[in-house]
Amino acid sequence: MRIFTVVVFCLSLLSCKDIQKSPSLVDEVAKKDPIEIQYAEGFSIHEADNYITLTVKNPWPSSDESFTYELKKKGLTPEEDSITGRPWHDPGFHKILKYPVESIVVTSTTHIPSLDMLDVTDKLVGFPNLNYISSEKARTLISEGKIKELGQNEAINTEVLIDLEPDAVITFAVDGTNKTVENIKQAGIPVLYNADWTEKHPLGKAEWIKFFGALFDKQKEADSIFREIETEYFRVLEIAKNAKIKPTVLSGAMYKDIWYMPQGDSWAAKFIEDANGDYLWKETEGTGSLSMSLESVLEKGQNAEFWIGPGQFTSVEQFEEAHSVYSEFLALQNGNVYTFTSKKGETGGILYYELAPNRPDLVLKDIVKILHPELLPDHELFFFSKVE
């Protein structure tokens, strides 16, 4: 489930088949050393002394396209710059740019924690709808006027963005048809897809910090940060295996008489599984949302012991005002409903939407604490809070 408010940029660029037909590109990439990408399925990185090849694969659902970007190191001599044997505008690449980038525009709040962790938040110069940002580092820069407002949703202010002249714009696409970025492309500003939101494994989303590490020439730092998150995730996973029971779990809530909840292969369902919980819809296939009738949810989930992620509800009173049927669920009766929408940033942005994809270790700790509090007695809930 992805509920991020973002700006969708899409490029009219070369197809994956065109890339595959370029012998020079295939040969050169084969010579480079790949950076290990263990969990993320959406990108790969190959690194040489003075350049990096960054490939983003299948950047939106049902896509079979790939986008390859060449990153050339800044400050090279003419001899060093020609080491690849390709002209600067080699048609085998969707975009060629120089790194490390000194200024950047991102379009999803999920991109910002990577900038924070790599200590490059000061390179962020623009973002659509600043109120959604929760990062304290970014909010300080916003208050100082160093990060510019770029509009909302598809209503991007391209004039402001072009005036900023960022080294790169990082975007994502839902279907590959939006043409909003045409003016930016014509201005010569590199635009790169980021597909972190399509990843299935919790650590796959977090591994996209390596994407930003390549752009800022901080590959070692990105790998080190990710390894710490990975280590902590698996430490908690092992702790969860010691649970003596596996509580049943319900999720989601109704919107206009349709109950939406995570599918069995989704990111959210994976957290419940790894926390040694029994998600009642774990057998369903897919990574998005299920659309269920109230009757079917009540029949299967009425006696669920825990209710995790009940939409936008943050209080029992809100449940009672929305629909009388909610009171029939055992988890609500017993006070075992936990939400992630209560914890917000300075201007109302929900912290979970921004930071959780980058810190799956904290999400897992929270859910283990909810389902098996005796296993993590000293942990205080970070993203979640009990619905009172």
C-alpha cells in the first residue's frame, strides 16, 4: 500500500529493447564491478574508477522497461573522461550526468530519509508540497528558505524547478504515461526514476539508499548504513521466533463500504509474518490492497486478537462515529488496535509514510512489541501507538 503524496514525472525516452541493441553499452557494463544489491529487485549498480552505470528496472507495476543512467565523475581530465570510449551523448543511455550531484529535487517523502542518513539533506533544493515533509533536517532548511515549494501533485511549477537548475530530479511513475516532465527534459535537467515503492521485501525498500549513495559518491556510507539496518532487522526477527504464541491479526478499514487491507504478499503482511503474527489474509496473492465486503471481513476477522493499521482512525470515538459495526470486533473491544497515523511531523506529514520504508528494523520492532511485548521489554513504540 502506497499512500504517498508525490509528483509523477515520466520521460519519453528509449525503450529497453533499444538499450539491449547497443553493443557498446552491454560490453562496457560487463566490464564494471557490480555493487551488491541483495534484496531490492528494482535497480542495479555497476561501478568503475570514474563512472557508474545505474539501471532502474520495471519502475512501475506491470512494466517491462529498464532505464539506464551513466554517472560520470566530476573533475576528470579529458583523458580520464574518454576512458569509457563513448561520446558524452551515447544513445545507449537514457541520461548521462555527472556525480557527485550538488543539488537535487526529489518528489516523494520516502526519498528524504536517504538524504538525511547520508548527510546530504542540504543538497535538496525543491520538493512538491513541503507540508508533507516530516524530516527535522529538511524542515530546518525549509524554514531558512533553502528548499523551494514546487506545487502539489501533477501541478508542478516547472518554471520554479527549472530556475533552481538542480543536477538531478528524482521521480517515480505509476504507469509511464505522464508527460509533465517534458519542459524539464528540454531544459537539460536529468530526471531519474526511483522505484523503491514497488519493492516487496522490507529490506528491499531500505536498500534504495544505495541508489542515492551512487549519486552523491557515498557508496561506502550507503552500504554501511544499510548493513546496520539489515543486521538489526534480522536480530529482531530471531527474537520474534521465541514467541510461544502466534496472535491473529486484522488490518485495514472501510472506505465507502469497501474494506481495504494488505494482500498476502505485501510489504505490510511480511512485517506481521516476520514478527511471528498470524495475518488472517496471508494466503491471498498480490502485493497491493484487497477490496473486501464488510460481511466477509466480519466473518473472518471479528475475533482477531490484534488490529494493526486501521486506516486513518486514531481513536475509539472515530470508529464509533464512522460505523456501529466496528464495535463488534474483538480487538477494538479489548483495546488491541494500533495505528501509525497518529505520529506526525511539524506540519502534519505522517512519519510512517516518510521513514518506515527506510527503517524496516524499527517497524519490525514495533510490531514485535505489539504482538509479543515480553520479547522487547525496553522498546518504546516508534511509529505505532495504541488507539485510545
